[in-house]
Amino acid sequence: MSSHADRDDPPSNWCDWWTGVTKATDDLYYGWPEGETHPWFWHWCTAMNAWRGAGTSGHDLVSRDPLHLEPSLLWPCCNMHGFLRSGIWVPA
């Protein structure tokens, strides 16, 4: 089984193309790949039973630390939806 398909093996254990992978929740991690101005996210996709990565270049980076993005983040694969404001995930 790939580490990407093991919910108990989060991106902070294996994602080596970001510096400083940060845990937002048990199901959501973020970081900045080298050269990126916006963070990338790994979320646990309940529809695919796997960790899925996605960029946020279409969002406004209000603050990097603590992380604040607008508008809300939505992953249509599993309908995970919410806001990351002041470094805290708030489901929508």
C-alpha cells in the first residue's frame, strides 16, 4: 500500500517536496513547494480513501503566518469545504 493511501501515515511523514509541512487538522496539511507563492495542501479524500494534493494559486493569500486564504477552499472530489483563517480550519 502506498503511503499516500494510508490515512495513518500523514503527509508530514513522507512529503519531501515541501519545506515545513504544517498540520491544520488530522485530515489537512499544507506547505510551500520551493518557488511557490501560495501554499499547497494535502487533504484526506474520503471519496478516494487517499491523500490528495492541490495548489491554491486561485486564492488570495491574506497572510502567510498565520495562514489565511480567501475565499473558502473546496475539494469537489469529496466535498471537503471550509476556510483557513489565522491558521485555523473552519468547516463551511
